[in-house]
Amino acid sequence: MERVGDMVQLALKGGKPVRDKPFPKWPVFDDRELEALKKVLESGVWGIGGQYVKQLEEKFAAYQHAKYGVAVTSGTTALEISLRACGIGCGSEVITTPYTFMATATAILYVNAIPVFVDIEPDTFNIDPCRIEEAITEKTRAILPVHIGGRPANMDEIMRIAEKHDLCVVEDACQAWGAEWKGRRTGSFGDFGCFSFQSSKNITSGEGGIIVTSNQELYVKAWSLHNCGRLPQGAWYEHYLPGVNYRMTEFQAALLLAQLERLDEHTRRRMENASYLNSKLSKIDGLKPLKDDERITRHAWHLYIFRYDPEAFGGASKAVFSEAMKAEGIPVSVGYSRPLYKEPYLEYFKKCPLSCPYYGSSMDYSKLSLPVAEKACYAEGLWLPQNVLLGSKEDMDDIIAAFEKVKRNVEELGSTSL
């Protein structure tokens, strides 16, 4: 039996968990998705030539305050195509953040360019604009900011720097559908904005992605690259660019059109619940929400990211804290456990492009140390997934109750190792 204040109170140590019921399931769907899939099935047009991909491209681009959309197979391919359309290639440097999913960097590497990682802001976990300008060299061709967790990066400063140095900007908005910086939506600031529709995402078709832009010339290039080098009004067997087949299916597009109908409602709910969690979490010593910013007029909240101070929890690592919370029924994740420049896959690119003759130099990430990003990965950064934020106020109270319970039993937590 659980005894308050006793060593068995934490569920991790055998006590009763705060919560034993699930949070809202993901994905969310209803008859709209079923009917959309049925229509595609019965149409007999499941791939290129149908109506749903075109509708999605138009509607989603307009939703993100852009003119054109190109629906593709994933957020990763969206990034790669966008970089190619901007002319980024051999010998080019692209400045980006190390606190993101691997695809941000691999997209750069697969166009034979060099990722140049700069540090993040300690209170936003987004790329630090102050670090961008000092990293620019004669080889820099682009900036690739990430709107991490659905929180817009400082696009005022990023665009100022890009315009000053004549650099392309490709926004990794793969977690930021509908998010806004000063009333303008992510993906509409740079040359391109890239979004993902993978299974965990706030709007999903299982897989898939989209590119948005308001530049007609860049749109035509991206469209050609995703469709075997064809032109939008060209012949089937005329190939002007070295494109491949990165096209989305009609089934995916139909699903996404249905999902788009409830995205605003879901976003409002996530924002309300995140605001409530922020107000409560800020009162618990050792836990801190990321900084509020009035310039962020809409946050997508794909991730609820917060900062953890191990010293306030008896020196317990964030991994131990995460396990303690999971035992209480709250799915807290450690998130990124190391910055991208520490990932083993970079060894695959050691010869090319990282030491490519076109580059005329060699990039050695083993010598790189970005303290804010490393602190976020190794000690501070913890996440809650987006589906949790679709819950009720009582669900949010369970989360806070579990945080408070673990805090009350900090001595017991500090004795735990993984």
C-alpha cells in the first residue's frame, strides 16, 4: 500500500501511479477520413492525375500564407528538394541547429553540402540568431532554421541576416503547422517552408510532406525535382531537371484534407492546455517551461518541451526523471539525447561531402562543442507528446500531480540509476 512520504510512494519504487488511464489516442479520425479514402478508391485514380493532391497543395499553401505547394513523400524529401531548388550543392555550407531530428542534417548532406551547426538559445531551444552571423563564411549559401516542437524561431533576425548576406532560407517547419511569428505563418518567410505528415505529426497521413513557397520560379524547380524532372505544363517524357519520383499519393492527400479540417480546433486545445501547464509547471522548483514570447502569436505545440534541473532532483539524470514520470502514467520523453554533430551516421559522410575537393576543406565535428545544445540534450530537455495536449483539464492536473509527487520524493529519485 502506498504511504505518503515513505520510500515506496513513487510508482517507480512500487507505489501506486498517479494515473492508470490513457491519454487521447493518436491519430484522430472519423467518418471524414473514411469517406475520403472511399472516394479515392472508387475513383480508380490513386496516384498522379487525381484531384486530391492538387487540392491539398493549394489549400495547405494558403493555410501557411504561401502561394504554391508541392506535396511530396516526406518532410525529409521536402528539405532535400528545397535545397536543390535553391542551388545548394557541392562546396556549399548551410547553417543549421544541432537540436533537431537527423533529417535536417541528412537533407543537407545528401545534396553534397556541409551542415554548419551553431548553438541554440537556452530558453527557446531554437537556433540562436546571434550565433548565425559569426558562422558565415564565403562558402555559406543558406540558413536552415528549425521551428522546434512547433515553436517559431526568430524569423525577424534570421531573415535580416539572410538578406544582408544574400543567403537562401529553407524553413524546417516539419513540426510547425499553422504556427505564427507576429501573425505570419511558418514556412512563408524563407524561400521555402517544409512540413512533415509522418505518423506522430499533428496532421498526418502516416507518411508524407509538403513544400510551400511564394516564389514562382522556385516552385517550378521544386515541382520538377519531385516529379522526374518534368515541368508543370510539360510533356510526360520531357525531363528538364534531374528529378526523381517524390510524389504523394491521392490516398494520402485525401486523408490530409480531412485532417486539415480539425487542425485549428486541435491547435487551440493544445495551446490552452500548454498555457495551463506552463502556469503550473513554473511553480515547481527544478522544472521550467520554455520562455514566453509575445511575438509567437500561434504555437503548434507538436512537443511540449520543458527544462529539467537535475540538481533540484537530487542529481537524478533526466533519463531517471523520465522513467519516474512514465511509471506515474505520464509519457515524458528524454527527447534528443545528443546533438546532431555527435551522431555516428556522420562518419558515413566523412569523405564526401565533408572532405570533398569541391569543398576545399574538411569538416571535423569531433572538435565541435556547443554548450547550450549539449546541456539541452544531456541534462535539461524533456518532452511531452502532442496527443497529451488534446486531453482535458483533469488530464493536465494529473500531469502536474505526477510532477509534484516526484518532487516530493526527490530523495528516493536521487537514489535511482538506469
